[in-house]
Amino acid sequence: MKWLSLVLILAVSGCTPTIQVEAPKDPIVINLNVKIEHEIRIKVDRDLNELFEENSDIF
């Protein structure tokens, strides 16, 4: 009976999962595809302001 329990304990302990944490071998690459529309909006806003100033009697 003792031998059976010893064999069971050894069998169960051999199946315990192991967790390994490793850093990736390749560097992490973050690719940001960002459109910058700030300048275009400023130009459009300025053009609209000038248009409204020139034709202020429309409204």
C-alpha cells in the first residue's frame, strides 16, 4: 500500500505544469499610421473666415 501511494505521488508530481516567462527575442514594433490634418483644417478655417468677412451681408 505504501509503494502504491509513493508511485501515485511521483506520477502526479511529474505532471505538474510549469510556467515560464521570457522576454521576446525580437524587438517590439509599434506601427502608428496617423493622419495629421491639423494644418489643412486651419487653412480651411482661415479661408472660411476670410470669405465670411468679405461677404458679411450674406447672413
